[in-house]
Amino acid sequence: GIQVEQSPPDLILQEGANSTLRCNFSDSVNNLQWFHQNPWGQLINLFYIPSGTKQNGRLSATTVATERYSLLYISSSQTTDSGVYFCAVPVVGNQFYFGTGTSLTVIP
Amino acid sequence: GAVVSQHPSRVICKSGTSVKIECRSLDFQATTMFWYRQFPKQSLMLMATSNEGSKATYEQGVEKDKFLINHASLTLSTLTVTSAHPEDSSFYICSAREPFSYEQYFGPGTRLTVT
């Protein structure tokens, strides 16, 4: 089956710093989503980004489908950005297969 | 964006009892809902796909008789953990997909503890 690897697995940032999270996937996909799971477990949709670049405030994402990776950029990080970031890609039947996750801690 | 609710948010039950978790799409009709399980510090694992009016499709290794899924309406899917055991303790999350869309929206999750 498809493999979805995220890096880095853990990241600690000083408030105000920028970061790039990466998602590599082993097979061609026709869509991809990025999620933020907050400390209470709620998954929040960040981007639906099968290709190209999107921006939403301090966050932006780029997917290069032909090279099988996606990047999530966080600029001017805040403590509320802490949590786990997942990318997810669809498999047969449009079920999502989740990546391994990046755990982000932003310290004041 | 679309809103998905889950109830209860947290439940503690004794070994051998059954627990029902509800997943509702509040402002859209969801022909397809998904159930995931997440262990501490791990990723989400898909358990089953629930289609309104038909039987759920379970992932390999998920016991159909233990995790009963019912999707009786376009806004409600339920997961019943039957004869729960401590190893069933986990965080259960549902998601729903709008018709003609690939995007999924997730509920807040249910933390199940079996004692």
C-alpha cells in the first residue's frame, strides 16, 4: 500500500520562528489534505491541496504531485500552533491514509 | 466549514459492556462517514467506511462483530464497541465527506477507557 512519511517527527520552535514540514508519499495521488490536531485531539482542516500552492494567514502549503511531496510552511509561529500536523492522502474509495505526523511544540 | 459532532466526548466503561459512539454531520448531508482509531502518540488508523443505507466496509484486521457500525441516515453514523476490553481503550474519531467532494471533516473524537 501507499507509504506516507512526514518529517521531522518532532520539532521545537521558539515563538516567532518559521518552519517547514514535509510530507512524502510513495504513489501518485489526486488529492491531499493537511490537518492540525490540537492538544485536545480535534483535527482541524488546514488545506485541501492536490497541487500548487495555497496560503491562509501565516500558513501556506505547496504540493508537487509529480515529485510526490507536499510542504507546509508555518511563519511567525505562535504557542497556539503547537500540536501534531498530519498530511493525509486518499486510497481506494476515498478513504484517507494518514502520514506519520510531525509533533510541533512552540515555546514562548 | 462543515461541522461534525461526536458524542460522548469521553466515556469510561467496565470490561464486558458495550459502548455506543455517535457521529453527526450538523450542517450537511454525509453519504459517507469514516471511523478512525488513534493510540497515544500515533497516527490515525482507518477502521471502517460507513455508507448511508448499506453495510460498512471494514479495514483488514478490524473485527466486524466487535465494532458495529450503523449509518441509518445522511447525518448520523454510530460505532458500537461490543464486549469492550481494556485493549479497546483508545481515541475514536469519525469524519464525514460532503457529496461530490474529496474533503473530509472530523469530529472532536471520543476517548474510551475500559476498566
